[in-house]
Amino acid sequence: MPLPITDDHRALAGVARSFLSGQRAAARSLLDAPDEPVPATWKEVAGLGWLGLHVPEEHGGEGAGLPELAVVLEELGRAVAPGPFLPSVLAAAVLVEAGRPELLPALADGSTIGAVGLAGVEVDGQVVDDLVPGGALADVVLLVVGDDVLVSDQFTATVDRRVLDPTRRAATVVTSSGTRIPGAAAIARRLARTLAAAEAAGIAHACLDMAVAYVKQREQFGRAVGTFQAVKHHCANLLLDAELATAAAWDAQRAAPGTPEAELAAAVAAARAVPAGVRAAELAIQLHGGIGFTWEHDCHLYLRRAVTLAAFVDRAGDAVADTARLVQAGVARTPDLDLPAEAERYRAEVRAFVATLDGLDATARRARLVESGYLVPHWPPPWGRDASAAEQLVIEQELRGVEVPNLGITGWNIQTIAQHGTAEQAERWVGPTLRGEITWCQLFSEPGAGSDAAAIATRGVRVDGGWRVTGQKVWTTGAQQSDWGFATVRTDPSVAKHAGVTMMAIDLRSAGVEVRPLRELTGEALFNEVFFDDVFVPDECVVGAVGQGWRVARATLGNERVSIGGGGAGVLPLRAKDLFALAAGAPQAEREVAALVVDELAMRLMLLRQAARAVGGTEPGPEGNLSKLFSSEHAQRLTGLAVRLAGAAAVTGRNELVMRSYLWARCLTIAGGTSEIARNQVAERILGLPRDPLLR
């Protein structure tokens, strides 16, 4: 998904993409050119107002802000557009925030071109910076020198003919005069990270699009290479990396300037988004094979731009180390969403409801939550409130101090009954379950039906008044504490495997049902085997039509409720920042922890974008599909590092929390669908890659 979420921003992105449609060819024309001219489109760009999007109107700009500028920068990254747009708008952004408006009108109308260097060094009365993108085209340069920024219009700029990115050439700038802006270096570094991240996100998505388009049509061994699982996994990884980059870039430009939160958001964006541009370009070349390594192909244009951009941003300092410093100092990024006007009405209603819960015991409180619809507000009446995304978000915020039961798997099952069952079934099971009188488990997996969930062997034979069910289920969470199970049963073995399945609610106290807890490597028994030996299931316990159970099962699998706020610490008792205590005094270890903090924050931001889109009423993006994949692998990286940092304490029992978390995390890339299958699904269902012909 592109960076824009609002209608206005999407419209701006559409205009920019249309205008920039020929810029990749313009960039290519500079590869062997002896000099870099000002782009032929520079005056048109200025006329569109893009150079001054973030400049106040009183200083000749459009009076918008960094979010609008970031939208255009992302599209420039997608187009690998040549020229000094990023350097010039960065210079203007620094001057706006530093309160130095003198040069802003000329920068906004394009009559003056600016550039920024982030690592100026004073030598013999001169300031030298050997990496200033667009420096040779600039009329004015801003050079970071210590804690200050030097503004100079009297300088020399030289470009080495071997420069990596000829489409926006980095220069060595030397000056002996200028005006200092005391203390402005921090502003320049933060804004460089923020704006570069937007361009890098565009690079990452462009490389993803190129790679996916190529592997769909390139054939080897008689079929499109996009059918091969290894290729699909590369593409899924590319999408995940690009989405995390976009989320981090999106957040950085929304942060209030001059705050520690803005510094943290910019550091996360630099650490996550900028390297993602490099990784995407490298992987795009790999996926294109030999053609991607040729001069004639466009892949290397993106590689050159991304690597040079990363080198420039690195001059702002170690973004991962800065993240560590800020998080350990207690800085937290808590971005809010823009909610519609009716949100305040929702908030008043929820607060009034919460006040009625005072003094109630747990049973009475739960009953009140059920009656009001606040337990499952996203459900339709009579059980829920059919709440909009905005109302759900407000409810979640206002109920944070209330002990709200977590329905988990039970909730997914009864939501499906409410959706696909009869009125009598809903009356029998939904209300009592919501009130906590009935607990459910999900009887889908079998020894031969794991990732291939439709390969059901448990069979049901028609008898008078119902079915006789025989078979085995496995990896069933909570079956030993459950009253009922929601089971897929094969009732017609003569048809295709997806067509012969029926969904049944099975009373686990029935004769012939045996539950055997499975002891896992943690030593606990959360999963179970469930055996059915000629168990009678009456017709009134069939949910949905006979033979349509796979449709019902798919609905159940889609009913997992993800917090719309994107918050929560996840399934582990550890979070990345908790590891700083184990890494104390070891800089390299602290940096490893900080890298996980960056990932964790980016993941939360990705889900926040999902919530923002839902609140805005737009179609869902891929975030929900990607979050489980990323979070499960992140948990394993986190706990693996925790074990290494805890050392002997992790294996001798002195740090049981770390070891138990490590062992538990091993199941997360398996339970609920393996990461390998998840990558196939992302590649096929989101990116549109073809299925393996052997599985059709």
C-alpha cells in the first residue's frame, strides 16, 4: 500500500504519479552523461507548488506540511526521478523549522536550489562535506557542523566522475563563509531521516512492483518462475519489508516537530525504511536474474539511488543507537489517529457506560458488557453494536481500565455460528457463551491436515436424526477445559476435498469423545489430541449446510479479532525494550536490542495504518495478513537474543522468564499456520503470483 491514506493525499499521489510517468527514462539518460543538468521539468514542478508544499504561505509556499511533501517524495522514489528535489525541499524544511525564512520564497518557487550536507568538517578555516546530494546544482547549501548548521551561497562543489548515482549526483562541497544557525544540526538530521524515509519507501515499492511483474511472466522449466515457492517467499519478504518501511516513514512525517517523539519516529524511519530501499533493490536484481544485472535494465537505477540515499542518511548518525538512547530515556511514540466528529459522542456514551460498572463483581460486569453490546461491539445486533471502526477504536480506548473477557478461539467459533447458524443455534449457544457459561475449542487440525486444512479424514456417517463421527483431531488448544468443539467432518468422500466437508458443533461430554492433553516442549499441556469413536452428533448441531463446511471453516479462520488500535504487547511476556536490562554496559548488545525495538515499533505502526484506513472508510490493506507472519518471527528473534544475553542464567533456571519465553516462541511460526505457508498465501492472494500447477 502506498503512503497516502486520506482521500486528499491519494489524489495528490495520483497527480504526482501521472506527472512523473516518464522520469525513469530521464534518469536513465543521465547514466553516461558527463554533467547533470537541472531537470527540464523543474519549472513545472515548481509551478505545481511541490517545492513549497511544506513552506508557510507567508513565505511563498503552499502552507501544507511534511505529510503532503512525503506523499510526493514517495512518488519521486517510485519513479527514481532525477534532480535535486529532495535536497532542495530538505533545505527549505530545515530553514522553516529553524525560523530562518529569508531564503524560503526562492526555494519554494524553484528559482533557488538548495542542498544539505550532514557531516561538515572544519579544516583550516574551511568547512568541507564530501557527500552533499545535488550539491553541484545548488545555489545555497546547508552544512551541519557540530551542533550548528552553516548556510552558504559562496562555495565550490565538485562531482567525481565515478559517482554511484548519476541521476542525483553527490558532490564534495567546500566553503569558507556563511551564516551559522546555532543548534540547528538536530533539526537537519531529524528532517533528513524523515524525508529520506519517504523516498526510500517509494523505492522499495517500485522494486517490489517490478519484481512481481517480472516473475509473473518470466518462464523457466515450462512455467512462470513466480510459481516456485522460493520466488514467492522472496516476494512476500519484499512486500513485508516495503510495508514496514512505509509505516515507519508515514509515522515520522506525522510527528510533532521538535519533540523527543519526533526524534524517535525519525530514528525508527531511518533504521527501518532507508535500508529497506537497499534490500528491495538488491532483491529485485536477484529476482530478475541475469537481465537484472544488465546496464540496460532499470533495476540498478534503484540500487544506485538507494545505496547513495542510505550513505547520506548514515551521516546523521547511527539511527539504531539513537533509538536505543531514546527508548532507554523513556521516550515513547504514541501517535493518535484522526477520528471523525462523532467520535466524541461515542466517547461520552462509553464513559457513561463504564460508570455503571462500578461495584459490580466479575459475573455481573460481564453480563452488563454482553447486554450493552460492548463485549463484541464489531458484531451486529443483538450481540454487538455493529460499531464502525471509529467507534471500535473509542470503545477499546475507554475500556482499557476495565477487565474485559478475552474470548479468543471461543469468540471466533460463536461469531461463525451467529453468521452461518440457525436462529435456534444462535439462541442456544451465542448468548450463554458470551456470558461465560460455555467454552469452545476449534477442532480443525488433524495428523494429516495441518497446513492443508481441508485434507480432513475425520468422517461422519449419516444415521437416523444425525451423524456418527469417527476420527482424530490434534493440536487443539484448550480442549481439556472446553465444553464444546467446532469440528470439520468429512461427510462425502466421493467429491473434491473442499466440497465434502460439514461443520458440526460437538458436545465434548458425549459418549465416545476422548481428550488427551499433549505435553509440549515447555513442559505444559495447552494443546490436545481429541478422539471421536462413533460419536453421535444430532442434526441440530450441524452449522451451515451439509457439504458446505469448508465455507464455514474459512469464515471461522477469518474471524480472529485483531485489535483495531494495533496495540498490545503480543503473545509474549517480554517486549524488545525489556532486553536492555540484559544488555546493559555492552554497546553492541544494546544495538542488537535496539534493532528489535525498531522492528517492534514498525510492526505496531503497520497495524496503526490499518486502523487509520479503517477509520477513514477505505479498503483494508495487507497489514493484517503480514502482521502474524512478522510478529511470530520477531518473537523468535527476540527470545533468541534474550537467551544469548541472559547466558548461564537462562539455562540454569535463574532466569526462567527468558527460557520459558524462548521455548514458547518456537510454536509461534507453526501455530495458526506456518510461516512458510503464510508466505505462499501472501504471494498468491495479495501479490497475485500464480499457484504451483501441481496444486491446482
